[in-house]
Amino acid sequence: MNKTNKEHNNSSYISIIAIILILFIFAYLIYMLYQNSTILNSNDISSNITSLENTQEINSNSEENVMAQKEIKYEEIEIASYTSTLYDNEESRIYNIQKACSMLSGITIKAGEEFSFNQTIGPMGEENGFKKATGFDDDGNLIQISGGGMCQVSSTLYNVALLANLEITERHAHSRKVNYVPADKDATILYPNLDLKFINNTSNDLKISAETDNYSVTIKMYKIEQST
């Protein structure tokens, strides 16, 4: 074999070895990619399982909370009631009383909270839907004033607060005796200067109920407590 043939054969061997090495490297790379893909898939599956378990736990806790809330029931227990009589049939005065009762009824006073009649009812002028009706001026004279009749509602509520042993923080007497509550048991109001205020000094939230049948005004106080 001449020199040229030997060089050709050597070159062929080298080429074959190079191809084998390339194929080996390529196969190794494919193997590594497969291994990494398997590890990633395994991690994803584990992550999905963990996420599913966490979701199930959250849903379970939520269902338990909902059930707990459904099981908690509250009841309203009457603790005081007072009724005052309407001694006149003045249409505008009765209208004002009806309006005030509808605004007052359903009001909740949280434990420790101070109630304000003026803040609950608001300005009692004609611009807020009230009418002029008979009332007293500072000298006890009968005059026509906006929101006339409101004092019977506030006086009735004052007596309820007294019966419920609530802490009275503001109360003002009329300039003359009124006929719908006993002496010294009235509470006049004049927005925003004269107010009726008391504190819910009980450990329960309180709820007010107020109504009129055109012959009387009845206000009740309820305590709200969890039923057993």
C-alpha cells in the first residue's frame, strides 16, 4: 500500500471516530434533556397536588365558617316600653309624629354608644319634609313651628330610656307642662341646640321600635343577644 492510500485510510478512520463522538455527544444531550423534562414534570405534579390540597383545605375552612355563622342566631328581647296619648287631632302634628316614628324605628344603638335624637332625625324644617304644627316658644306660648309634635316622640323615648336604666347625657324640659307625659318626664328638642341624648350602658346592642296609631305613640326598646 502506497503512502497516499495510507493517508486516505487514516483520514477515513478519523472521520468515523469524529462522527461516532458527535453521535455520542448528541445522544448524551438528548438523554440529559429527557432527564430534566422528567424532573420538571415531577415537580409540576407535586406542585399541583400541593396546590389542590391547599385549595381543598381553604374550601373546607370556608364551609366550616359559613356553617358556624349559620348556627349563630340572635333574638330581640323587650326591656322597656312606653306609650303616650295624642290629645289633639291636628293633621300636621300627627304627620310630623308619624314621620319621626318611621325614622326612629329600627335604629340600633351599639353597646357603649351614645344616641342623639337630633342626629338621628336631622333638621326638622319644611325643606326636610316636616310641616308646621303647634308647639311652644321659650315663654310657653303656643305657636306654629316646623316639626311641631316632635317633642312628644322625644319625650316618649326619654321615658323608655329611663325605664331601661340608660345613662341620660342630655335632656331639656319644656317651657310649660305638657299633657302627654307626667311632670318632669318630658324632653323637648330643638335642632340643633336642644337634644335628647343617652348612652347604651348595657353589654348588648339595643334596638328601637316606634309607632303611632293616630291616638297614641308607643316606643319600645329591645336588647339583641345571641340565642342559646
